Amino acid sequence: MAGSVTAIHNGFDYQAVWFWIQATRLFQPSSKVYKVVFEANQCKSFDDVVVYYQQEVVDERNNPCKADYYQVKFHVDHSNMLRWKALIDPGFINAEKFSLLQKLQLAQKQYATNGLGARFYLITNWFIDPKDFLAELVSNDGGEIRISVLRSKRMQALRDCWKKHLGLASDEELERVLLPFRIHITSTLNNERSTLNSHLASVGLQPPDPSRVVSPFEDLIRKCLERGENEFTKDRIYEICSREGLLISPAQPPQNDAILLGIRSRMNWAEYLEDKTSHLLCLVPHFDNRLIRDADLWERAIYPELEVFLRNNVRNEEKYYLQMEAHSSIAFSAGYCLAKSGADVIPLQNTHSNLQAWKPSTHPSPDIPYGWDFLSVEGLGSGNDVAIAISATYNITSDVIAYTRNSLPQVSRLVACSLGEHVGNASIRGADHALSLAVSLVSWLRTNRTYEERCQNLHIFAAAPNGFLFFFGKLALGLGQIQLYEFEFGGVNPTAYHPSLAFPPGRNLIK
């Protein structure tokens, strides 16, 4: 009996934590959220937490979204895993009659006609079984169902089973139900509480004292619900938290001294970037997980959209922070685009502890911690192209050599550019170090390639922070013809590189 009661309480706490994570979004400086609901009365499905937007945001497929509906499912242990058949089993959500997919179907008909206009999330701490079809179906970015995989021949039995369960006659009807569906895998209750604490502190709300057993925020939403109050705006949350002594002074998050811009090509850790930025470029629809949906999209869509975004939102008289939750090629390209703009655009770099503004000093110290080690590997191919492997966060030299030998016969030599024993996630110590490394790299490439090599392509492979790549891109105009590459993360092939953007792009730079 005690175990079942504990499970019920933990499940409620888990739901409450998720509510407060969403509620903190109300206080972000550019938040699009205007109301967060706990145990929504008007919804019969996916009603644990609902987030309403005052203006539409775009989802992972570049479709408009007016609201997000969350079904929170907590499990006390990891004795089982999430599989595709669980979605048609009422017992999975402790129901007797209707399964999660049937609830999704009802919600889709009510709030997402044609599968558009809203998202419906299953929030669970069970992992997806890697051997199950569901592991292939669920995107690693936003948790959406990968429709192209759903349509594959090997998913025929799954499609037929789900259609029969939902009383559907066609694959198109099934896709309409699944389009707004998302599966979001979370961590333990304590880890989610830690995540909440950082959200609370960032918006001026007092995180719970770790030495105390009671969590005031979880208890607070329970008391509000008991009084019949379950819908909350920013002003109402502020009023309640002020009354309960849960505010940090100042109560509002500090305002940026610059306009915050965002570029997103992946959803992981960037789901709520639109709440923090004045203007956001979302390139996620062009990717399936981290892979580009079509190689032509790099030139046909990615760069043109990036260029238009920066041209429309950057002015010389303003100061900007640029947060790039994006592929390395996009960070390089942003710098390349802005090379001649004269605009004050400062990249925000995720470090191991926080988000830092990498603004180089006006008079940087001449004492740079350490620089590049250069090593040339000769005789790879028969042409005059040069490849460079930049190893800052991890060493990619051997992988790039293997890829070059197999796929780039026009490359005669490879330059291994490494930070040596310092390679790692914290290898670049800040803005001044990043800029110094970018300057020295460009200088080396300008002076250590032959005339014949400078007339041909420079192939760039990089494992480095986006802030560094932004500076490198700004300085790269004099390097001639450039081809960038992206690594296929999550695969089993260590040489799984794919060409991305080429420069010059054949269009005017921002001036």
C-alpha cells in the first residue's frame, strides 16, 4: 500500500514540476506564452498541462502552433520500456477503455484539424526500446513521428494495427492523427527538479532550499488546484509567488543590454528558444534528426534563409547577441554572412556551466593560453585541393584522413589542426582565445598553401564550438573556395561526413 501511495504522489509531483517548467516560460523576455493550465478542464485528452501562445510559433515541420498539450506519465522504476504496442494499450496510461492513441485521435479532431495548429506530448521517464519500431519512428529532435519512416514498407504491420485500433481506413488518416504527436523522454524526478531550479532562478523565482524536504512549488500548485484555480498568466503567477515569498529581488529577469537573435536547426535543448529571442530563425524543418532531408537544401534553403534573416534583423546602430543552437556549418555561415556588415553581433556560447557572451576585448591580453599545432599529411590524392581537420572539442584527424582517402581523390594533402593535449569541451577559454585561434588559423591557411592550392577548394572539417566557427567564418572571405562538412552524429561510422555549404555562395554579402 505504501509503495502505491508513494507512486501516486511521485506522479503528481512529476506533473507539478513539468507545469512549473512551462510556467517559467511566461517570464522570459520575449515569451510567446500567455497562459499555462494545470489539469485543464476543457480538454478530455492530453490535459495534464497546457501551454497557450499569444502568437503562433512554428513546429518542427514549420507549421503554425497555437498550443501545446501534455500528458505526463511517470513510472517509479525502469522495469519496462516504451514500445509501439503500449500506445494502443489502455493499461499503459492506467485506463480501462481508451488507449493513448485513441486519446490522441480525440484531441487531434478537437484542436488540430488536419493535424495542424497544436502539438500533443507524451512526457515519460521510460526510455524507448532501441529494438522496437518506435525507436525508428520518433525523431531525436522534437520527438515528432518521422512520417517518411512511417510510410516505409517495413512499418506496414504497425500501420495496419494502429489503423484498425483507431477505426481508420487509410494511411493518410493515420498520418493526420500522428502529425501533431510528440514523445518527450525525461529523466528522474530529482533531475527534473534540478532542471526546474535553474529555470526558476533564471526568471527571478526562488528555487527550493535543497536542505528542506518540502518543495514549495509542487505544494503550491496542489493547493491552487484544490481551490479550483488551474489557469495562470504571468501576472497571476507573479502575484501568487509574491504572496508566498517565492520571489528573488529583482523579481523580473534581468533585461539584456542587446537584442537577442536565435538560429535553431535542432530542437534538443532549444525547444523554448523563441521565448528568449526577439527574432528566431528555425531551420529544423529542413532536417530529419540532424541529417539534412535533401542535400540540395543547404544551397537552396539553408543559406538563403539565413542570409535573409540576418539582413532583415541586423542593423549597424544596434548591438546583438546571437544564440546558435545549430549545425557547425550554419554557425560558420552566420559569420561569413556578417563579415562586411560592420554590425555588433556577439555569439552566445554554451559552455559546460552556462551561456556566455563571447565578446572579444577591445585590447585583449597578448598572453593567449595556447594555440594550434599544425601537421600536414601529404600524398592523399592527385589534385591540388587541401582539407583541414580542426580538432578543438575532440580529435577528428584520423577520421577525416580516412574519409578524404575514400571520398575526396582531388585532395592532395590534409592539414591536421589541433589543440593537442588541450582538446576537449573546454579547450577554448573564451572570446579572446576563440578570436585569436581564428585569426591564427586564417593566417596559416593564407601563407602555407601553394598558389595552385589556393586556386582550388579548401575542405573544412571541424569539431569546435559554434562561437569559434562564427569568428572563423567572419575572417574566411580571403580563403577562396570553401567546402564545409557535417558529421553524422548517432551513426556507427566514424567517417560519416557529408558535404554541406560551399563558399562563395554566389550571392551578395550583407553590407
